[in-house]
Amino acid sequence: GDSVTQMEGPVTLSEEAFLTINCTYTATGYPSLFWYVQYPGEGLQLLLKATKADDKGSNKGFEATYRKETTSFHLEKGSVQVSDSAVYFCALRPGANNLFFGTGTRLTVIP
Amino acid sequence: GAVVSQHPSWVICKSGTSVKIECRSLDFQATTMFWYRQFPKQSLMLMATSNEGSKATYEQGVEKDKFLINHASLTLSTLTVTSAHPEDSSFYICSALTPGHNYGYTFGSGTRLTVV
């Protein structure tokens, strides 16, 4: 079945450090892939997306590339800020309305 | 843009009581809403899909008599956890299908339920 495996946290980084949160998936067909972010007290917000192989999603300095050969969609940012502290969810949409989520990774950035 | 408001953000209840969680679309009509649950260190799991004016569709393994979903209006869906037990303690999140906004989904902020 469809599933997402996401790097467990929590992750603690110093400001301006490089961030990678790993995400791999299992799916039949050609799913769309997403990263969602949840800031404290708020709902999940779409951070970026990719709809086909080799697509790169990017937003707010974050990037993720849809790698079909490795079934991965790792999230990266070159220089994190304190304001990036949040929980990050990797998700896939196989084609219907449903979204399959990873476990979420809590990121804390310290000054 | 589309906004979904979910209340309460956290609730503590005694075993055997019922708890209602509300999910409101503030500036749009939500014909389809989804309810998710997340146990500690596990994924967000879809519990059910509700369409306004019709019965909810529950995912396999979710007890429909225990988790009552009502979607009687285009702006409100409710999830009632009936006869709650400690094992129902979890994080519950709703989302609305919003074609054209947020790439199709707008989420509430979630409800942390603790049953004691």
C-alpha cells in the first residue's frame, strides 16, 4: 500500500545550520509529493510540492526534489532560522483525494 | 484564502464521557472534510471522509459508532468521541478539500484529547 517514512526527530540545530529531513515513500503509480509545516498553535500549511519525477519544489528557502529512482523527497534548507522551528510532515497523494502522511519531524532552531 | 478553524485546541475528559470537536470553514464552503488522528510517534492517519449532507465514509478499523461525524452544513463538521477511553487519547486534525487553494487541502490546528 501507499506509505511515507519520515526521519524521526526531534531535530535541534543552531541558527544558520544546514537542514535535511529525510522522507521516502512507497506508492503504486505516480503520486504527488508534499511537505507540510505546522507552526505552534496553527494548522498544517503546505510548504512545497512536486507532482512528477525530477520536479523540485521550493518555498521560503526550503527545497525538495522528487526522486523516483530512490523513492525519496528529502527536505533541505541551507541556512535555518529560529522562525523555522516547527513540525514538518512529508505526505503523498496517490491520485485520489486522500493524503498519506509521515510521522512528522519536530525542528527546533536555537540562536 | 481558505481558513479552517478547529476547536477546542485541547481537551481533557473523564473515561466514559463524550467529547465533541468542531471544524469550521470560515470563508468558504466545505463540501468535503477529512478527519485525521495521530498517536505519538506515528503518522497522521485518515479516520473518515465526510461530505455535507451525507453519511461519513470511515477508513478500515475506525469504529463509526464510537467516532460520530456530522457534516450537516457547508461550514461545519463535528467529530464526537463517544464513551471515551484512555486509548482514545490522541491528536485529532480536520481538513477541508479546497480546490484552488493550498493545493487542495486546508487544515485545522488540531485538538489534543486526553482521556483520564
